[in-house]
Amino acid sequence: MVPTLKAEKIDEAVKVADPQYTLCKMHWSHLVQSIIALSGVGHLYNQAPLLLSYIRAAMRRNVLDSQSCRSGGNLVFHITTPKRTAADASGDDMDPTKTHLTIPKSLPLLVVADGVLLPGSTIRVPVTTVKNINLVRSSLTLGNRLVSTVICVVTKEPDKNGVVNRLHKIGTAGVVVQVTGTNWPRPAYTLLVTGVCRVRLDSIIQEHPYPVAAVTQLTDTPSIQREDDAQVASLLAEFKEAAQKLVDLLDISGPGLSKLKAAVSQVPGQQLADLVAGLVRATLPERLEVLDALDLTSRIKITLPLLLRHIEKLKEVRDAEGNDDSSGKEVVRPMRRRLRGVPPPNIPPLEKDEGDTTELEERIKAANLPPEANKAAMKELSRLKRMPSHVPEYSMLRSYLDLVADLPWTTTAPETCNIARAREHLDADHYGLEKVKRRVLEYLAVRQLRGDLKGPILCFVGPPGVGKTSIAKSIATTLGRPYHRMSLGGVSDQHDIRGHRRTYIGAMPGRVIQALRTVKVKNPVLLLDEIDKLGISGIHGDPGAALLEVLDPAQNFTFTDTYLGLPFDLSQVLFVATANSLSTIPTPLLDRMEVISVPGYTQEEKVMIGQLHLLPKQLQEHGLTPEIFQLSKESIATIIGEYTREAGVRTLERKLGAMCRAVAVQVAEVLSCPEGDSKSEKVETATDFKGKIEERHEAGRDEHNTADQQLELDESDDHSAAKEEKPKMPEISLSRLRQHFTLPIVADQKMIQDVLGPPIFTSGLAGRVSVAGVAVGLAWTPVGGEVMVVEATRTRGDSGLILTGQLGSVMQESAKIALSWVRQHAAVLELEPDFMRDEELHLHFPAGAISKDGPSAGVTILTVLVSLFTDRCVRPDVAMTGEITLNGVVLPVGGVKEKLLAAHRAGLSTVILPAANKKDLADVPDNVLNEVEVVLVNSVGEVLQAAFDDGFPSVGSDTKPLTSKL
Ligand code: ADP
């Protein structure tokens, strides 16, 4: 129920909210307009007190049914035809002269360029000019309240030459019923204004910050409002009949229709003319003419031709559509939308670009939509045809239908899957990755044999730069299908996947539908990149759940995007996902995918990839050839060892690019000097060439470095484009180059340093492990394995155990377990029984800014503690990993391959691993196993034996071997 308030309270509220107190005194027909507008959605400003007062005022006039109720937080009104009282029956209420509506003597002006507000209609005015913005800010609103509501809307009039310069003399006093907009980043508002009555602009009494004019209210004189004149009465009857016809033809239904019908039969003549002029299409001058017509006869005489013209046009459209409109009843368009639209100037009346919709219709027909979708699209198309092109809904509907026409409902790319060729493709594009390639081939083979495309979704998991995206691209090339990459990193709104409801401003389809529109076939390879970085579910819904709907073969053949609103068959799309880590992928999503892990590369693999794939690619991208520039295996190995620290090869690729750029500059310089000059120049050798680079480097080391980095970034951005276009390379005259350099230019250590600067990474372990209380652990991170030096010190104090390095709770517990074990075995370790008295222990895990967690540092912490308390150094070439229990049992851990690769990269010769991890060694490349000695251990005793030079005979292996739990 509408809350009832005491009359005084309402009056109080009204005084605060509407100081002019004009609305409550308004004629009921205007009041109904205002209430309808007020009950619209999307109020920025809190109108509750004002609204309540209007409701009460309306109820007093019997306009609102007392059954009005609250629903879902919105007030819902049942608008009824007013119960005619004795006074009404005598025609008193219908007589506008009895309206006690008084307009203030001066009103702020809202100047509009392309619209006319007529009394009784409502228009939406975008506020763009500075003065109009000032008006909204200084006069209408205060904070988030609408403080004043009555303004004068006046149109800027075009002169004979079409130049808009002066204000029209007659304007309309209107009530601002809604202000929407924002103050940030720039102020932008939209006002919803309902016209109340005509006013004449007498003089401008203020220009800044917004114009204010002295106005005279133009009240229609009683003599011409009396509809008793026979001629006027017949004209009015004709007008009412035509208006009734228009209402019948209009595309509205529900309460709006009955209200409009009631208005046509009951509203007094001159207001009906305004109402109708607001409904029909007309140009700006025509509307201004209606506004200028002050007496009933001329107003009707001006409006009637416009009305008849509109009816004619509607009939034509209806005839053209035949019976298609029989279901028109379903189309509900609120009356206020109709009322709102005012066509921009210079639009020829009622002329819409018919060719435009015909072309659209043809495109929709050609798109071969499924029957249901076709029916829905045709219905929307017929709505579009009937809609005036200036209403905001027109462009929204138009973009929607464009999308429907653009989507590949039936277009498929012919599949060219051939396993032999697929193998060739994969081998040509990727070095190593045998397991991954084998799995991809199996997958493709099954697809080829089954002939359909259903099956698990492949998900490549591994550190960055190991070729996950590039394998997905190869799959697309092999299958001959278009490829589209959809980056999911940071997507936290389910609507990004599923699309936004069409009713929202700026609504868009979801990413999947957009991708299909781009690729133009319904069976592309869609790469869901960084699926592990998908935002978690929050106020904007769960994007993971939305993606599930896309991926699940049981549902995705009828995937319904919220924007599109029609089911689209995604079952032929081949989805491939990539991720850095499995832990953040939502479990239901993970369930639908087949995980293929793409681990990091060994040093040797990187050298091979660099030489066979990355260098040729970079040479080509820089317009060079192997005859001009070469990098030996050793040089590539130096770059990998001294300038990169990564599991993949992306940085290596960038560094190779930097080398190529340096050479390209020199080559281009030589080629750009005139031929005659070159002959006189002395012949340079490769060493001279390197010297040149060095000179430059010395001259502006800093600038060079920044520019270098910048170029690297640009280059990585441009990669795909460059690759796709493959520009034809101009021929480089080698003979000319030979006059300057010894070809090919072979990069050596010195040139690498000149171009890339001093080595970035040196073996970080040298010298760090040769003190007691330090040991090397191995950690797994989403970007590959890492070696981690763990340090411990003891000082006087009573804080017990201090841990630093952003450790998670699991790691803190490991530290406590290790300390307990040491305390328990103090005697065996030959420590004093109270070795910790008055002392505190500080354990630190470097890379202190990065948070770490996980149980696998257990053995390292224990070794560090034993080393510290016994004052013995751990072997500097040993790294270790493993979880420990209170009883000293070593439990298996994950990421063994990555950890071993990291130890190998760091030049460590021995790795202590839990014995239960033995099976994981099968994944480790042979050359790593040949160079790194793996010591498999079951107990802490065995760890200590291996970690210290002379072992720890006193501790021994006091635990039984553990049977694997994995
Ligand atoms: P990811 O998607 O795993 O982050 P990309 O697929 O973008 O990595 O690979 C980065 C670059 O490394 C690409 O240029 C790719 O061609 C190259 N690359 C990675 N692995 C290999 C490989 N095994 N053989 C050849 N090139 C590779």
C-alpha cells in the first residue's frame, strides 16, 4: 500500500522538496503525467517526499486508485479514470480555467537546440552546454537532492539560413521529474522534463551562470476554450476522431493504451492538440508552430495535418507488413517513451531510410537463422520499421539486429584435419614438448575419427613463455579454422561472458558472442587465455559459472547470451584454455577440462629453441638474414645464463630481438648512405662493427637502456600483427654490406655485453652458503621453479622463534615442527639440553617481498637449524625440498621437475628429494639427471647425512622408509 501520511506532514515534505509548491496545485491531467514519469525507474535523486505528496494530491483528485501498492521497492500505481464527482459532471474539473496553476514570474531557462517541449508531454533532454550544466548544478540540485523543479524549456530557433542563434519567444514551463547523470569524470546529465504550460519570454534578467528570464504565463482565455462554437466543435470532433485512429494504430498495449484512449476522449481540446503533437513525427519548425498557436482553433488547424500525415504513414507501414503485425499486441512500449521523442531539426518528416532496413532484412535472411530465432528477429525488425529513427531505442534495436545479422548462425569453416600434417605443423613450430605434442595429436586424431567436435576442453598449464598460446595457434592452423584469443585475466563480471541485458544503457553482448561475430564462423578455435586469473564471484555474479555454461557440452548447444536473448549453438567451437596454475581455477571448470602441463625448459632446450625458432623469427622480423647475422649456441647460452631467469623463453626472445635491432641499425645505416661514399670508406671488420656499438653504448648508456626496453615492449605488442601480415622484405645487397663488414656478423661475448649491458644475473649462491645457518631450498612458483636461500641466526633475547619473509601459516608451522624435532634430538645432535635458553631464533626467507607458503621447505628449515646450532656449514652445492613430520619422516612434495630444472639452472650438483617423489623423476630430462645427483631420502637423518660434508652419523636413519601415499 502507498504509505499514508498525515496531511500536515505531507505539506511539510512538499514545502521542503518543492518550494514553489506548484505541482500539487496542478490540473489532474498534468499531474498524471508527472506521476507516471516519477514512477519510472532509475531515480538518481531521492524523490520520496515529493512523490508522496503528489500521490496524496492525486488521490485527493481521485486520479490514483487507493489500491496502489509497493512492489519490489518500487511504487506501482494503478491509474484509474477519475471518478467524476458532481463538480466534474458539471465540467468544472475539465475546465482549465479552474486550474490554480501559477508559474513564478521568473524562471531559469533550459535552452535546447533540437527539441520542443509541449505542455502535457515529457521529453528527455541531454545536458551538454556549460550554461545548462550550471543550471542543473546551481538551481536544480543540491548534493543528491532535487531542490527545485520548475524551469522553462526554450528552443534555440534556426533562422532562414538554418543558423541557430536566437531563442524562440515562447517557451514551456516544465517540471523536472528526473535528473540522471554523473559528476565524474566530466559532468553529464540528462533531465526528464514534463511540460506544464506555455510562457512568453519577456526579458532575460540574468545571463550567468545560467540564463533566467522574466516570463508571462500564457493562460488560454475562457472565450476560446469554450468548445461551444459550432465550427470549432466540428473541427474538434474531427480531430478527436483522427486522434482515436492514431491511438488504434500505435504500437502500444496494456495500461498505456487505455490511458491514452481515456486521455483522447476526455482531455480538453487544446491539451489534446498538444498531446497529439507530441506523439506524431514532426520537424522542429512544425512543432514550434504548434507551440506558438495560442488559441484552440489555430492549434487544431496546425496539428490536424500532422496527425493525418502520421496516420497515413503508419497505415502504409502496416499494409507493407501484411499480417505480420497480428502479434503486435506483445510489443509493449511505455507511453512516456513515445511522448519523449522529439525529432532533431532538418529530418524530413516521416522519412526513414527505408533502404537501410531493407538491407538489414536481407542480411538477416541471408544469415539463415534457426526458425525460432528467425521469428524473433523478424518481429524485432518489424518493430524497428515502425519506430521513428530519432528515438533512442531505435539505435539500440538497430545495433541488436546488426549483431543478429552478423553472427555466423550456420557458417562453418571447412575442417582440414590431417594427422600427418598436424604432426608436421607442431614439429615445425615447436622444439621439444614431446609429451604435449603427443597428447595434442591424440586429441586431434580422436576428433578426426569421430567426425564430431565434442570432447574434453584442452587446458595447457605452465609458466609464462613456454609456448601454451603458440600450441593453441598451431592447433587452429592445423585444423584450418580461424583462431581467436579471449583474455580472461581480471574478468570479474559474469556479464562480460554472458552479455548485458538489452535494457541497460551501453549494453553489449558477452565476449563469446563478440568473438563469434569477429571470426564469422561458428566453429573457430577459441583460446581462453589465463583462465586461472578469472575474477572470483562477487557482486557482479560468478564469471566462472558463466564460463561453465559456455564450456559444458551438455548445455552449450543452446547458450543464451543475455544481450542476444536467442540460443546460439556453441557446440562446434573448439575451446582451448591456458593457465599458469591450477590452484586458482574453479573446480567445476577444471572438471570440464583436460589438463596438459607444459613445464619449463632446461638450459639445453632453451638453447635449441633459441637457435632453431626464436633467432630465425627475430631475424625475419628485423629484416635480417642468417647471411648477415649469426649467434652461436654458446652466445645464446650466455644470453640465457646471464640475462634471463625464467622457465619459458619469452625474455630470451626479447633479448635476441635486442641483438637483432642493434645489427639492423648498422646495416640500415650503411645501406642508406649513397653508393659513391661507401667506396671511399674503409672496409670495416666485424670487430670494428662491434666497436661502433660499444661507442654508442658508452655515449648514452642510460638512454640506450630505456630506449631498448621501450622497443622491447613495443615489439612484444606488435608480434602477432607482424607475423600475420608478413611484409615482403626488400632485397639487401650483401656485396655492399661486405664492403663494410665481414659477413656474417657473429656475435661474441663482447658484443653481447655492448648491446645488452652488463650481465643481469650471476649465480646468486656464490659465497652465500659458506656460513653456518644457511641452506638452499627449492620452491615451486607459477612461473617455474626457484632456488631459495634460507638463513637463520640466534641472538640473545626472549622472543623465541622469529620468522620473516612473508610466510604463510603452513610455512610457519613447518618452522615450528623443525624446531621441535631439533629440541627432541638435542642429545643426538650433541647440543646442550638448554641450548635455546635466553636466546631467540630468527629465520629469514629471502625475496622478502613475495609471499610464500607450502610445506616443502620443511627439510630446508630443519637443515638450517641443525647447521646453526651445531655451527657446521651445509654443502654449498646441495639444494633440497621435502615436507617433514614431527617424527622426522620426509613426505613427498609437488613440482619436482620445475625444482630440479631450477637447481640445474643455478649450477647446483646435488638435490635432496623425498624418496616418494622418485616416480616424478621420469619427467625430468636426461641431461639434467646426468648433471644433477638426486639423493632420495625417507627421513631427516638421511637429509642431514647428505647435506653436510661429513654427514651426521650420530643421527642416522632412525625412521622406516615411508610407503608412498600418492
Ligand atoms: P605462453 O602462452 O606459454 O605464455 P607463448 O606461446 O606466447 O607462451 O610463447 C612465447 C614465445 O616463445 C612464442 O614466440 C613462442 O613461439 C615461443 N616458444 C615457446 N616455446 C617454444 C618451443 N618449444 N618451440 C619454439 N618456440 C617456442
